Amino acid sequence: AVVSTQSTGEEGRLYAMEALKNSHLMTEKGQRMRGLWEELVAAMEKRGRLIEEALKYATFMREVKEISHWIDEHEVYSKATQLGYDLEQNEALREEFEKFTIQLTDTGKSLDFIKEHSVQLQNDRHTDFKAIKEQTESISARSSGISREC
């Protein structure tokens, strides 16, 4: 009976040592898993920032494209010197000019949005800020050209 107690004690000790060894392995695996998890979270946060940056840039470029298109359409009108030959033609030209003036005001608001958006992108340290700045300056100059012509 004494031998069986010693063997049970030895088995218990071996079992405890094996459990301790397994707990160390589990701890190491847990630490590795935690490290991988943290890397994954960091990668996803970076991806989220990049997606947000791309969204802001796409919004900015859409606004620039819309204003650029409007300027292309109205540049000729703003430089026109044509006057009507009679009362009806001059009234029609005046109505067109009033509509144009309203659109010009709305475009000015969009241009302000572009400028604000450009500043925000600069503050966010957008990777394409140089191109954004050039686009903003270009569209501002073109818009100013139309305003001066009127």
C-alpha cells in the first residue's frame, strides 16, 4: 500500500508539472495571440484611416470636377458681349444674366466648400495634399476669371 501511495504522489507531481508546463505554453500562445490581435487591430485602424482619407479626397475631387464643368459651360457666356436687337431680346438676355448671377453665387459657395475642404485635408495631412492645393488654386483662378468677366 505504501508503494501505491508513493506512485500516486509521483503521478500527481508529474501531473502538476505537466499542467504547469501546459499553462506556460498556453500563456505563450495567449501572448502570441494577443500580439497578433493587436497587429490586426492596428492594421484595421490604419485601413479605416486610409478609407476615410480616400473618401474625403473623392468628395473634394467630385466638387472640383462639378465646378470645373460649370466653368467650362459658362466661360463663353461670361465673355460674350452680345446685346439684343430689340426689347424682347434684351429682356431675355437680362433673365439669362440674372440666372447666371444666381448660379455664380451658388458656385462661389461651392468654391468656399472646396477651400474649406482643402484646409481640412491639409490639417489631416492628406497624402495628396500637393495635388489638392494645386486643384484648389486652379479652380479658384478659373472661377475668379469668370467673376471678373461679368
